[in-house]
Amino acid sequence: MNTFLEFASNHMILVTALTISFFVLVFSELRRKASGITNVEPQAAVGLINADAVVIDLRGADAFARGHIVGAKNIPFDELDAHKDKIDKFKSKPILAVCDTGMTSSRAVNTLRKSGVESIYGLKGGVAAWTQANLPLVTGKKTRGKKKG
């Protein structure tokens, strides 16, 4: 115990920075829990999708066409309010919101929770985390079948 006190007295700035970092971490976690935002890892998202969750891709049409999760519905974040009736159809199922990095999906989860959607989740890390976990994406381009003959 004397060694700890000696270290603390010799390194006040370091101990103060550590204490502040600890309290910032605790505060941010408590705020996240209180807001009810639930972000899931890509592997947990696969479980939700297998349990019949609806995937809403919040990216633009170009990004969606470059690659999206199988069965995802493309509703860009800025058009979320315009498609409220479409989203209301999915209220009985879990909804997984997906964006590029997870930031927009967190805002969408918060917005949709306030509007009454209870079972909604955001993909932590977005499509970037999805591809980093080596999970498949499909492209919007249609492929031609080979002609016979």
C-alpha cells in the first residue's frame, strides 16, 4: 500500500488521467444503457437474421448496390421518416439497422425507438465490421445466365 501511495504522489498527472478516463468510460456506458440503444456484433446479427429479423440498410442506393446483407431493405437514413409506414409493417419482427460504420445506425435505432419500435438493433461497426468478420454481401448487379447453344 505504501508503494502505491508513493507511486501516486510521484505521478499525479498519470493517476489523475487514469481516474478521469475511468469515470468517462463509466459515464458513457451508463448513458448508453439508459438510452436503450442496443448494438450487436456481426455474429449476433446473424442469429437475429436467422430468427427472421428484418435488415434495414440505411446507406444510399449506390453503397447498397456495391454490397449489402442478403434480404436487406434499402431505406436511406435521410428518408427514414418518409418510409415510416413501411417500417411499421415490420414492428412485429426484430429489426436490424445497418450502415457503413455503425454511427448512423445508432441514430436510427434511437429515432425508431422514440417512434414506438421496440425490437430494434444496430449492427456494431456496420458493414465494415460485417466484411471484416468475413460474412457475405450480395451486390445489386444482376448477372446474366450463360446462353445455351
